[in-house]
Amino acid sequence: MLVAGVASTTLTGCFYFSDPTTDMQYVAADGNIATVGSVKITNVLVVSAGKGQKGSMQGLATNNGTSPAKLVVTPQGGSATTITIPALQSVRLDGKPSGDGTATVPPVQVAATPVAPGEQLPVTFATADGGSKQVSVPVVLDQAPYGSATADHPGSRTDESKPSAEGH
């Protein structure tokens, strides 16, 4: 009985000296995060069908400043794209409207993704007030939930392949 008491006290003592996991910071999303000056970038990732294929950047860029911010996005081996984010607003990097906001920017594209889905693509984000920061951005396969579900998208079902209402 004494041995069991000492053993349980010793084994549970490890917990006492360990940091609580709730105090550890981590990215709770598929994409990555970065802050460059007054701009915070969240859940940024690239969607691509494969290495060498066109890629589409997704994520949210929020300007916490009181004046418009120019964000320059440069993927490794690709061309720079400059977007302007209105003061105190967020824009989606895929060019779609963000929530109830009205600000949009042109979609950020990668002409030829230099890495395969599942790997990280170095992307440099730069602003006038924050300098530049290189971020490892995950490249994900062009399928749900990030890929398109439209019929004109490779790998999706066409109207002819959809089951009919009659169950055929």
C-alpha cells in the first residue's frame, strides 16, 4: 500500500512541474499567421493542384492602422502583388468580400507553385511601416474545403455525373 502511494505521488508530480498546455501558443488553423507593421495576416495558405501549377492565396489581411496600408506579397520564385487595405478593415486575399465588409482586393495568385501540396512555400509580406517578413505558407491540394466545388473545376463532378432525382 505504501509503495502504491509513493508511486502515484511520484508519477503525478511530473504534472506539477510541466507547463499547462493551455498556456502554449499555436496556430489553430490550416494556414499561418504574421504581423507586419499595422497589418495582421491570418490563416494564409496557397491552394494548388500540384507543383508547377497555378496557385491561389487564401487568408485574411487586417489593417489595424488609421490610414490605408499597402501590402506587398511576394511568393518565392513568383511575382510581387501589391494590395491596398483600407484603414481599420479586413480583406480576403482570394479577392472575395470579407464578411459584412465591402472592401475587396484583386486575388493574390502564384503563377507556378514551386512546391507540391503538403509542403511550405516561403512568402514575403512587406509594408511601409513594418518592413518585410518571410512566412512559411502551407500549400494545400485544390480540393474541399479550399478547392472549388464548381463543375468547371478539375476533379469536380459535372452535371452529367451527378445523380438524378430519380436515383439513377
